[in-house]
Amino acid sequence: MSTRSCPCGLLVAYGDCCGRYHSGAAAPTAEALMRSRYSAFVKGDAGYLLRTWHPRTRPGTLELDPRMRWTGLEILDASDGSAFHSVGTVEFRASYRGGSLHERSRFERVDGAWVYVDGEFVQ
């Protein structure tokens, strides 16, 4: 297990943070799922991204660009998305070499597990 901080930006080792979700544990909140999905982009884990995508909106395949270098995640806002909710929203800025992506993502619970539904880009 690595002692380096998790790619999601929390000062916790990857294995104790997003790595446990990538290995099969369920993310307890929409924000935790969003962070773990960002880490999956960093790690190139398309399988995890597909598994945590709502069946209603999930693409058939997902090709990740191996040249893409994600450099940081900033959570700007989160609403609902706790253990007491069935939906949640997380607004974030994900930086990459050469720019950033600002998105407001929507999450829902499916069979008790948080999944990504869709998102809208914020200008």
C-alpha cells in the first residue's frame, strides 16, 4: 500500500482513501464517489468508471487517453448526497496539464450504492 496522498487531494494514503473503493468497497457519499472517480481517471481505471456510472446513462465503452495528465481536484460545492439521501450533487474543478474542467455532477443511489448520473459543464 502506498503512503503517498490520494490523487483525489485528501491527505490520506490512496489505499485508505479511493483505493478501497476501486477495490470494491462502496463509497459512502456522493462526494466520496466523485473523488474516487477522479482518482480512477488519474489511474486510468475505465472499469471502475463504468461500474460506478448509472445504467441509464452509462456508455457502452470508455476509452481514456493515456497521455492525459490530471493534476488536481477541487470540490467547490456539494449538496445532499449523504447516507440519508437518494440523490446528490457535487460541483468540482479538475485540473489537467493545460487547463481545467468545471462540472456540476449529479449522483443517485442504485441498489443502495452511489453512482454517477451525468453532469453539466459550468462556465
